[in-house]
Amino acid sequence: MISSQRMQPKRRPLLPLLFFLSFAALLLFFYHSSSSSRSSLLLSSSPNPNPRFTFIIKLLTFDRFDSLRRCLRSLAAADYTGDRVHLHVLVDHFRPLNTSSGATLDRKLEESRRILDLVDRLRWPHGDKIVHYRTANAGLQAQWLEAWWPSSDDEFAFVVEDDLELSPLYYKFLKGLILKYHFDPANYNPSIYGASLQRPRFVAGKNGNKLQVGSETRIFLYQMVGTWGQLLFPKPWKEFRLWYDEHKSKEIKPILQGMVTTGWYKRFGERIWTPWFIKFIHSRGYYNIYTNFEQERALSISHRDAGVNYGKTAGPDSSLLVDESLSFNLWEVPPLRNLKWYDFCFTETLPGRIVNDFSRLRSLLYSLQQQKTIIVISLYQTTERIAKNLICNLEKAGSLNFILLGGNPEFLIDLARRGYPVIDADQLISGIRHDKSVYLEHETDIIREIWVKATIVRKCLELGYNLWLIDGNMIPGSGSLSELPHPAYDFVFAKDVGLLFVKSSPPSLKMWNDDYIHKVVAEWKSLTGSNSHVTEHKNFVYLARKALDDNADVRVDDSAVGVKLGAVTVNRTESKMNMVFWSQEMASALVQKELERLGMWSIDVDSSCVSDVCHKA
């Protein structure tokens, strides 16, 4: 007989099981929270694939009753496709009177009442209508700058001054731009700060010369802001407002030499806001969307009524596009990759030129205006401010045939975004792991740098290009590097400067092969194997010269190239006639001080060029 005690199953304690289940649930909770947090961060930095955006019209008005009435009528007559569109009217107060005449004061008060009554009587069924009537005169600058602080990244402001007239088609067109270039991930670019509906009129960097756009170009990107119907994207506007606060508080003026808007600022001072925004856009490398319709038509026109900008009424310089009778589909928005980008000089720029694979080098070289001599600038061991100062000096001299080489991906991506051609050395090295003849994965940074430089020289020679290879510790004095005399030799070395010229020729191509590249690397390894002090001041140019055969067609020239900071006292005349260079070990602050003395420090506190120099095409 089996006892009941033996037949009864053994009871397991429940406490450990409950503890395990609770712990598992806790882990799942934290994992879900962490994943949600990461997802929200990713979504916040990317365009929204399912947009539900807010559109606010910011109408700025002052004392032009007839202008305001015309503007309100055009806004009310527009097609809003059933969307909720809000209207905010910001009414500035009249200025303090210089006369004690009671009649003049009464007339001003009556003008204000008429404007407020006009706005109050306006029926706005599309969304909220909000009126802000100031108690004191703020002026045009404050009206613009204080008009909007975005409440979300999906809120857009369309700023309208009261002497504008809008096409009935304007909103539907802007909505298409927002959906295409802000919310579509395939066409989103953070460098775009908005869209202007006015007809593009002048080149800001060429003394206001008339802007010429080909009839085949319908939508393009141009850095200049357009105040006659400007759509503002939220993130760039917030960034600008914070930038403005900092610069205004520190009394940093929005001076950008070479720009017509600097003349405006010197004339009008703080009465206008555009020089501030233009200086910000220039420092960030941002762009604005513009339209180009046939017969000088636009979706927004200014009647240029008498006010802050015009002493007397000038009338519109464009015709309002009021129907769809065009030779193309107005609602067909082209992909971003098909648009052309133009800087303040209205010179076409090519953002995104970054070589991370040798197969892309050919197209990059071809984009450099098909010049047969190019300049590769090594930014290894070069600070970002020193590098940007060099770029500004090259642009001032008119050098456009340079490529920037380095191993700082974040900095290189930003330079490429601004339109500069770059080579990402780290990505190049990652892309050649399949090549069994090259073992770089476990090599030192200096070995990688040597291999990348030597291989780029070979690739350029194979493609038929002459090449200057220079370090970032120099600035051309008399002009662009391409203006240096073409040597009769295949190779020119300036070891102290760190400058190398290689002419594309059968002998140089035959000599600069894979075996030679390995010899250059071996030269460095032989130096490091003996004594660490031996490697001081031994740059790539030194190694490349040492690895060459004795019978190579070579010229070694240091003295004729330039003058060295710190070695001798350089005056401004000498710096303009020569290349100025300095030791990589020289402190950045001292380099800046010396270059400032020579008039060769060309960047401001934002590490942006202090001038915008336009050259003849």
C-alpha cells in the first residue's frame, strides 16, 4: 500500500518563480522604454513620414491702410484646399511724434483705428485669426524677429509684409514644397531654411547685379533670403534667433564684406533685419528655395509702397501668377537631386561631393571645372579654424580647383554639405579591406595617412591630372596655387613646406606605382625603428622624395616657395608675394596672431569667411 504522503506531488516554493517573473517584466519594461526613447530621438532628427503640419501666416503691418486691404483680400481669396491655416496680424504702433500738434496725433490715432477695424471685420474661416497690436513702435526689424517662435518642428510660418499681393495658388504651391522638401526623407536636406515666392531679382554678392536664370530652370536653391513672401522652416529659424541673441548681446555686427546688404546695414542700421539673417546664412551655409516662372511672373509680388525700404511708391516689378496657364505642371515638384544650388555670388555649388571610394574620384575631379591641375589639401593635424581660414584665403584668391583630404568625418561631411569637394580617408581605408595586398587595419594612423596620400597621387596621375599636394599649414600669398609656374620637372619637392608637385607624364606614372607606395611606407617604418627623434619634421613629402629613384626627374626647392612664420619677420608685402607656412608644432593661437598681423586671418568668431568675394566666371 502506497501512503498518501508519497502519492502527493512535492510542492515547489512559489517565491523564486514570482521573483523571476517580476524581474523579467522589469527588464521588458526598461527595454521598451529605452527603445521608445531611442525611436523618439531618431524621429525628432528625421523628417516626419506622415506629416500633420501647422501653417501660420504672419502678416506684418504698420500704417498703410490701402496696402493692408489689398493684401488681406488676396490672402482671403487663396485656395487653402480645406486645410486649417492660421492668420496672425501684427500691427505696429506709430512712432513718437516730434510735433505737439494735436491734429497730427489725432490723425495717427484714427489711422490705427481704421487698420484695427479692417482686421477685425475680416472673416477668416480657414483657422484662427489672432491680432497683436503693439503699445509702442517696434520697427521692421523687431516685427520680423519677434513674429514667430516655432512651437514644434512641424510648424511653418509664412511672413507677409502688408504691401504684398498673393496669388490664389500660393498656398497649394507652398504645401507641395513642404511635403516634398521637408517631410519626404528622400528629398529632405537640413541646409534648406525655407522658400521665397518672390521673383529672384539680384545677386547679393555682386553689388546688386541683376540675377539671370535660364528659362529651363523652374525651381532652384539660392542662399539669399526673400522678404516678399518668405516661408520659414522651424529649426533654422530657431537656430537663427539664438545666433542673433548671442551676436547682438556681444555687439558683434552683421558685417559681410563684398555684399550689397552690408551697405544697407551701414545706411539703415537696426531698422532692417536682413543683414543679420544673411550673415547667419553665410556662416551656416544654408539655402532658400526660389521659383523662376516665365514672363517675370511670381506667386507673390510687392507693390513697393512707400515705407521703411522705399521713400516713395515704386510699384511692382513682377506680374502676379493668377492662373495655371503655364507651359508646365505647376504642381509637379522635382526631386531635390535635380535642383541647382547657387551661393550669394550666384555661382553654382555642388553640395555632397565626398569621395569615400576610389571609384568616385573620377567624377569628383571632373567637377572641378575640368582643370588638369588640381590641389589636394591635407587637413591631417590641422585644426578646423586653421582649415577654414585657408579655405577663405583660397576662395578670395579665386582658387576653385582644390580637394580637401582628412580623417575627421564630421568636419568633412560639413564641408561637403557646404559645397567643398572632400576625400574621407577613413572611409577609403575601410573600403579596401578586400584588397589582400594592402594591410592597414592594424597599422598606425601615420601609416594610413601616408598610404592614402600616396595612393591618391597615383590615382590622379592615372586619370591624367597634374597634382599639387600640400598640408594645411600654409596660405598662398600672391594668388592661387595654380598660378605658380609649371615646372619642367616631373616632381617638385619642398620638404620644409610640405609641398609636392607631380606632373602627369609616362615617366611619373611608371615610377609612382604600387612598389613605390610600399617603399614610401617602408621609409617611415625605418625611421621609427631607429629613433623617435629622427621622425621629427619628417613629413610625407620628405618620405616621398627619399623613396624616389636617383635618376628620377626631380627638383627640390624650399627657398623659392615661401616664407616661414616664426623663422623670420615677415611683413605684409612679403606675405602677398609668397606662400606663408608654419611648423605643425606652432601653437594655433600664435599662428592666428601672426596671420592677423599679415592681414591673412580671414574668418570671424563663427569660423566663417569675413568676406564674400565674387569672381568673374
